[in-house]
Amino acid sequence: MIRLVPTTLREANAFVKAHHRHHKPVTGHKFSIGCEVEGRLVGVVIAGRPVSRYLDDGLTLEVNRLCTTGEKNACSMLCAATARAAKAMGYQKIITYTLDTEPGTSLRAAGWTCMGRAGGKRWTGKRCPAVDLCPPQMKLRYEKLL
């Protein structure tokens, strides 16, 4: 049976490093949640401040990483748990991004809404990293009002 468990940023980042298809670990967070089956970690979510400074209003939280081993219902369980925790902490909205080639099924199952395309394919400007931090393709932004 799948169940939620508390997890540290260190544990969550180690899981992301081992299992995420295209993202690396994050530097900081507000909180992380894990889920396990028979004592084995099968998924993590890392929530933090929005990456976009335009959305970082103090009342919006972003799911910066969501990663599972493919366990059935793990993604939607983690999305829903993160929204509940964010609401309990006083946040008014929670957001996340997917690649435009990902279906977003788990997000919709947890009550999130696709707001359409967001951002560009790559970071630009003075703070542009030397190496792409994610696949250079369009993203979709999902959000849930709390």
C-alpha cells in the first residue's frame, strides 16, 4: 500500500538525482514530501518559491520537482498532498511546469488546471547558465487555486 512520508531535502534530491528523466536536484525548498511502498521510497515532491520572479508574490508556491519510480497513483498523491500542505501554510496558489510533450494526467487528476504555454525554450539574459538545466523545449504551466 502506498503512503505519504516526510522526507528531507537531502533525501528528496538524492531520489531526484537517481530517478528523474531530465532534471537535476534543487538548491533549496520550503518542504518535501515522499511516498513509499513497504518501506521503499517510490516518489518525492519538492516545493519551493516560484522560479519566475514575476510569480514570487509570497502567496504562490511552486512544485520544483516531482519524481517517482512509476508506482501507480504516486504522482497524483504527491500533487494533492503538496496542495493540501501549501493551503495549510497559507498559500493561495500552487503552480508547476511540465514539458509540452508530457500529458499532465496526474496533475489534472489532482485538480490542477493547465494554463497553457509558459516561458521559452531556454533561459536568456545575463544569468543564463552555460549548460541547459532542462530540455530546450516549451513548457506548460499548471496551477491550482487554494
